[in-house]
Amino acid sequence: SQKIEQNSEALNIQEGKTATLTCNYTNYSPAYLQWYRQDPGRGPVFLLLIRENEKEKRKERLKVTFDTTLKQSLFHITASQPADSATYLCASHTGRRALTFGSGTRLQVQP
Amino acid sequence: DAGVIQSPRHEVTEMGQEVTLRCKPISGHDYLFWYRQTMMRGLELLIYFNNNVPIDDSGMPEDRFSAKMPNASFSTLKIQPSEPRDSAVYFCASHTGTEAFFGQGTRLTVV
């Protein structure tokens, strides 16, 4: 079955460091992958989308990569800040355009 | 636009009672998704609509769950009868192409 997975439940890093989150997919080839941020008590908010023919996409301190050989996307936050602490979700459209999410990685940036 | 609007924000009900969750998508968005989020299972897709027509309801856990979209500006998710294991946060999301916009969610507690 088609799966999108985030194997790290939680990640703790020091302020100023780069956070790297991983998203893997199996048994399908998404045309694009998306990354969302979710704060406690709120719905997910869209951050970035990367298409299969794009190796890398940047937005301010955020960078996303897409490796179709490894079937993986990496999400980086450079110069991390405590305000970046949140849960980050990757997502893609599977069959019939259903938007499916990974389980999320909870990032904690320590001051 | 005010974004995706869900009501109520919180619902506490007794086991066996009927629960109706409501969603108003963003005007012009032709896809509407209902998700359920729990700590154990993450963000699960329950059902989605395209142009008010249900496309895939394979995520609906049981016949106790039903969803309707009578017009482009309104959708409901109904649970009848409710059970304690239905306790979760239910999100509605809409999109017109790629990026999904989520509501604030309804936190349902069935006692």
C-alpha cells in the first residue's frame, strides 16, 4: 500500500543549529511533496511544496529537498529559533488526489 | 476570506448521542477533506469531496460515521451513535489545487 512516513517522532536541537527532518514514501511516486507546520491546538499550516523535478526549494530559513531515487524528502530549518518549535508534517497526494499526511515530527528548539 | 470555519470548537457528549460537526470551506475551493487526529494514529483522512461529490470515503471507520456536502459552502460530519473511542480532534480542510487550508478543528470528547 502507498505510505508516507516520518520515522522521527521528536527532535531536540539547540538554538542556532540546523534542524533536519525526514520524510519517506513507499509504493508510489508522488508528483510533489508538501510540508506543513502544526502548533498545539491549531490546524496544520502549509509551508512549502516541492515537485518531483525539483531538487531543492527554499523559503527564507527553510529548505526542502526531494530525492526520487531514495524516495525521500528532507526539510531543513537553518539558524533555528525557539519559535520554530512545533510539529512538522509532510504530505502528498496519493491516488485520486487524496492528501495523505505522515505522522509528524515534533521539533523542540532549546534556547 | 475568513479561512476554513469549523464549529463547534469543542464538543463534549455522552456515549450513544449523535454528534454533528460543521465546516465552511474557503469560497472557490473545489476539494474538501475531513480528517481525524489522535496521538496514536496521527492525521487520518476520513473522506473527501470534489465539487460537493464524495470521492473516497474509505477512511470512514464505521457506518456510524457519515458526511454530506449539500452545497459548495457547507459540509457536515455526523457520528451516530458516538462512542468514547471517537474522541479526537476533527479537522476540515479545503483546497483548489495543491496547498490545503485547515480549519481550527473540533475537539470531540465522548464520555
